[in-house]
Amino acid sequence: ELVNTAWAFATSGVKAPELFDGIAAAALPQLHQFNAQNFAIMSWSYAMAGVKAPSFFDAIATAALPRLSEFDAQNLVKTAWAFAKLGVDAPSFYDAIASEALPRLGEFYSQ
């Protein structure tokens, strides 16, 4: 429900920074249960809403890093885009995404 709530508010255009702060706080202890799509949509939602949450994104990077092989092309792209859009300083995470994406570029759409 946390991911869906973040997505809903991000797509609605309603500014709700306190809600996003609360979602981050509630999601932190659950990140180990996230799947690739959860990581991607949560990151994308924060970026679309323009909500910078550096410590939350650090935690997302830490939790997602060892599981990047589980990400499909779309989830890799959404996650990388979200981190870049918000200017998250995570060079090791970007490098890991690039390493994961490189051998699978044939799965990526030209969009």
C-alpha cells in the first residue's frame, strides 16, 4: 500500500511533502521486503513528485544494490532515472545499475 500511495499522489500532482515524509519513514523498515518493481515505482514516485529524501534514497540504494539482477530493463531505467532526476549522489549505485544494464541492452526499448 505504501508504494501505491506514493504512486497515486505522484501522478495526481497534489503536493503532499508530509505524506511523502511519512511514507519514507514507514517504508524504511520494510525495504528488505520490496521487490524490483516496488523499488522502481517508489523511486519514480518521489522523483515525479519532486520530493528529495536523501536518507531514504540512500536506504533504497543499499537495499536494492544486491538485488539489481532481479530488476527487468524497465525497473532499472525507472530507478536510475529517479535517482538522477533528484540529483541523488550515489555513484556506486549508478555504476552497479550500468553494469547490470550493459549486457542486457537488447531488452531495452529505444524510447
